[in-house]
Amino acid sequence: MIAISSFVVVWLAAAANAAVPKTGLGMRLLEKRDSAPHNFISAGPAPPSHVLNLRIGLTQNNFAGLEKALYDVSTPGNSKYGKHLSKEEVAAFVAPASETVSSVQAWLKSHNLTSVPFSTAGDWLAVNATVEQANTLLQAQFTNFTHADTGKQVVRTLSYSVPDNLHGLVQFVHPTTAFPTSMVSTKQSVSSRRSVVDTRSADAPVPDLCKIAVTPACLQQMYNIRRTFATEKSNTLAVTGYVGQFANQADLELFLELFRVDLDPSTNFTLVTLDGGENPQNLSEAGSAAGSDVQYTVGLASGVPVTFISVGEDVDETQGYLDTANYLLSLDNPPSVVNTDYGYGETDYPFSLGMALCSAYAQLGARGVSVIFPSGEEGVSGDQGTSCENFSATFPSSCPYVTSVGGTYGIPPESAYGNSGGGFSSWFAQPAYQANAVPPFLTALGNTYKGRFNASGRAFPDISATARNHETVYRGQQIMMSGTGTSSTVVTSIVALLNDELIAAGKSPLGFLNPFLYAHPEAFTDITSGNNGGCFTDGFNAAEGWDPVTGLGTPDYAKLRTAAGLS
Ligand SMILES: *[C@@H]1O[C@H](CO)[C@@H](O)[C@H](O)[C@H]1NC(C)=O
Ligand SMILES: *[C@@H]1O[C@H](CO)[C@@H](O)[C@H](O)[C@H]1NC(C)=O
Ligand SMILES: *[C@@H]1O[C@H](CO)[C@@H](O)[C@H](O)[C@H]1NC(C)=O
Ligand SMILES: *[C@@H]1O[C@H](CO)[C@@H](O)[C@H](O)[C@H]1NC(C)=O
Ligand SMILES: *[C@@H]1O[C@H](CO)[C@@H](O)[C@H](O)[C@H]1NC(C)=O
Ligand SMILES: *[C@@H]1O[C@H](CO)[C@@H](O)[C@H](O)[C@H]1NC(C)=O
Ligand SMILES: *[C@@H]1O[C@H](CO)[C@@H](O)[C@H](O)[C@H]1NC(C)=O
């Protein structure tokens, strides 16, 4: 994550099972928590007339079918490889059964409420209800909570129920028991030092300068990245901005003048706004993470059109993530690769929302979109909010349908970046594509840390890239950004450039990457030194082959081209 680590605990009991007690006539508890997270203080009942924008997640008809289709189109050698699904084909798998929709609508109607479909497949409904209506509808007690540090107010309930006959049909209602996570800025390394204009040729040996300050030229040399311009305008790349992170055109222009003199410095990004997102261009509102995102996509994915998705500050990130995924799924021609800089400890993220988001990423993968997330900034601890008795995975990196990118530093031979998140999910089982790569690491590890992580979980990161001291222009000044969010941005640009070549050759874009990546470990430079400490341990060690610090290693563009069938 660039300049940001996530947290403020949001732990929520796993979705209720059949054994939950009845809470009233015909109603059954769906989710509850014992108390608000640390730091959220009750400020009394929410005003009855306050309007809640509720999202209701419905049970999907055939997620297993969607998952199979995803692996078919993403696994090299499968006869359907590259034959990505259309919007309608994906929707047909995940749409709820019509009886589900009619039962839920009848329930809402009995409370004088109406819903509108909120996702393309109709597996999400949006309903506006006053607190008074929602308290009755859901047998809830919506309450105002104030965050002790930020003063931010949210309206939530500690429990809610739905009618007996809707159990199994309604997955969850949001926002109810899931509190927003708040983010603090701790990882930024700012320096006002001036550095030289970097216009080295890609063929020269990687100079020591790249140890101190990483530039696009360093990355092109280290990872053999092509410098020629993209030609396929249909192939786009998207980066997302939350929590008031705005990308600034003047900063981008200065960055290109300093570090990509061969690119037109007025090259711009396209803007999309969601949930009232904004695009202030005052330098005083420029965001360092968003700046780094557009600078290392426009400035590295030479000529690939870049879209910046600015999500409004008034929705919490959990909802912002869902809205972003639903927006991308609604497009006929989605971007071929999407990068997001944020992440949370699995222990701190609401489980039911996590499941819904991971499902949305599977749908994007089936559409042919590579969904990329950084592996985190806290080593094996995953976040700062837990007791650290056990290691915590980072979500969404732990979702098996996204590509998780860890960090390295230095020039070849690189070492693991000490903060690189990595480990094993407690939520998701290990996917088949990891069946050969992960066991050798576990065998070598033996009983070390036994009981502190689940060795059967989805292992991450998948791959890695340099994470330290990326030259960035921020509010007109040169600073350096570090973090696995800088790594994931580099990988995003590499994927976009490969997709450009694939499309130019009449082939499909890479889509969901992981089965392809694990089938081609030879396309990565193995990282075998360093570790990712956390929870008062040294964490895991980088090792020969896959490891939970740097994954399969750092990309080699030329070898990836060959692996992708480009000659
Ligand atoms: C719904 O509206 C009708 C007519 O306005 C009213 O009689 C009824 O009490 C309302 N029901 C609820 C549950 O609010
Ligand atoms: C809910 O209210 C918002 C305004 O707050 C409006 O934009 C939206 O269309 C409404 N949704 C429904 C389902 O009525
Ligand atoms: C409760 O929260 C709502 C929504 O943020 C706000 O409009 C209202 O003023 C708050 N009321 C109290 C008593 O804090
Ligand atoms: C770049 O794009 C942004 C957002 O669309 C726009 O506000 C700005 O005017 C553009 N700048 C230039 C130089 O084209
Ligand atoms: C940003 O610029 C706009 C228009 O020039 C101005 O109205 C606004 O006050 C500025 N905001 C800040 C935070 O400087
Ligand atoms: C470990 O993960 C597997 C796969 O997700 C799961 O079946 C098992 O219950 C987990 N074990 C523990 C102790 O949590
Ligand atoms: C840590 O994991 C062990 C074994 O899976 C489990 O028994 C224990 O409750 C966990 N501790 C915490 C704090 O979650």
C-alpha cells in the first residue's frame, strides 16, 4: 500500500449458521457483533428520519459454475483459454433465482419499501429506508457511533434479522454491523532532495543510482520492460482512488518531463467518478498515492490509456470497493487491468463483505480483467489492530481470484522488502494453481510458527516487484514513495503492455493472471534473501521457489512475452 496502512478493527462474526437463535416472530438473526469496534463510541439512537442507503446482497444462482468458467478461460492449455465471458454470460451465472428476488421484493413491499437492482446481474439491490423503517424491517437498533480519533460519525446496528423464509436467500445487508475501517498515513517517505533527470538507455547495466531512487528507466532495465509505445487504444488500464486521493495532472506532467522525456508530457489520464468522487486539480489537494499511481502507469505503460477512478469520500471504503467492482462489471469493454493500493487485515475486514467482493473479482476475471492488489505493509502481522497471537492475511490479496504483489528492494539480485505482506488466508482455501508451488516451501518450513497460520489457506503474494524509494512528483516537489502499492503499480503497467502486444497480435488479453503465472515460474527472477517480520517474529524467509514474501519472484518482461506466446 502506498503511504497508507489500514485498520481500526472491524471484526464481525462469520455469517450466521442454522443454529442461531430466533429473535422474534418469524424473524431470524442474520448477523451480530458483541460491541462496536474499539474507538467507535455510541452517541445514542440514530434520528428516525435519517435515510439509509442500504445494499442487500442476494444469494447467487451458480457461483460454482462461474468459478469453473473462470478457471477454464484463465488456465493455459484449456480449450477455452482466453475466451472471456461477456457481461451477460457472467450475469447469467451470478444472477439470483427469480423466486429469491420476488420473495425479497414482497418483504420490502410489506414495509412500503421499493428496491432497484444495483448490479448488472441483479445480485445486489439498493433500498433507501429511514432509520425508523430499517429498525422495523431488520429488527435492528440503528445507532450513531462516533470515531474517537477522527470524529467521523457512522450509523450502524450491532445486530439485525431477516424473516425466516429469506434465510439462505439474503446474504447480508450493508451498512449494518460492518464498521468502516479508517486509514492513517504512516508509510510515506518524503524527501525534498532534488535528483537528476534520468534518461539512461535501457541497454546499459542497472546503475547503483537505482538502489537509492527508482525511476521508470530503472524499472525498464531491471525488468526488461519494453519502451516502445502501445498501439491498441481499446486496451485500457485503470487505477482507483479512495479516501480523498486525487491524481494531479501538473504533477504528472512534471514527472514525465523529468523521467520520460520520450513521452508527450501533456499525456493525460481519463477520469471516472463514482459515489460523488471529485477531481480537484489544485496542487494542494494532490494525493501522493494517487500521484504515484498515475505516474507509474502513464509513465511506465508507455501509451496505454489510463483511467483514474475517483470514488467519493462520503462512502466508506468497504462500500467504495463494492461500488467500484459493480461499476467495472457494468461496462461492455472493461479495462484489461485494474490496480488498487489499499488493503486490510483479514481479521479487520467484515467477512460477509469480503466474500461478496471476492466473488465480484472472480466475475471480473471471467470478463478478462486482471485484478491486482498489493500484499500489504505489515509483514506477517497483516495489520496493527490484532493481538498478533496469530499472523493475519491481507484482504483482498487473500482472495484467490486476484493477483497479490509483494515487495523487493535494491537492484538485481534484489532482496525481499521487509514490510512485504505475505502468508496464508484464514478465509480462502488454497487454490489448485498453487498445488505445486507452495508445498516445497511448507516442507522446508517444518513446524516453525505452527498454529499461527493455516497452511491450507490461499497463499500470497503471487509475485513481487520493487517497493522502495520510487521517485514521485507530489505537489510540485520530488519525493520518494515506498510500499507494496508501488510494486503492484509496476506489475499493472507490465500486464497492460503485454495485453497491448497480445491484442495487436489478434490474441486475448491475459485476464485472471494466476494460473498463467504459476504455469510459468521461469518468467520470474526468484528472490531468495530477506524476510517479512511482524508479530515480534522474523516472519517468513524468501527462499528458492515460491515463498510468502516475494511469491514467484520479480517479472522479466521478455520472458513473460515468450510465456504468453508472443514471439
Ligand atoms: C404502508 O402504507 C400504507 C398506506 O399509506 C399504511 O396504511 C401502512 O400502515 C404502511 N405500512 C407500513 C409497514 O409502514
Ligand atoms: C436513494 O437515494 C439516493 C439519494 O440519496 C438516490 O440517488 C437513489 O437513487 C435512491 N435509491 C433508491 C433505490 O431509491
Ligand atoms: C447522527 O448521525 C446522523 C448521520 O450522520 C446525523 O445527521 C445526526 O445529526 C447525528 N445525530 C446525533 C444526535 O449525533
Ligand atoms: C487532464 O484530465 C483532467 C481530468 O479529466 C482534466 O481536469 C484536466 O484539465 C486535463 N488536463 C490537461 C492538460 O488536459
Ligand atoms: C481549489 O481551487 C478552486 C478553484 O480555483 C477553489 O475554489 C478552491 O478553494 C481551491 N481549494 C483549495 C483547497 O485550495
Ligand atoms: C484451514 O483452512 C482450511 C481450508 O480453508 C479449512 O478447511 C480449515 O478448517 C482451516 N483450519 C483451521 C484450523 O482454521
Ligand atoms: C490462533 O490460532 C489457533 C489455531 O488455529 C487458535 O486456536 C487460536 O484461537 C487463534 N488465536 C486467535 C487470537 O485468534
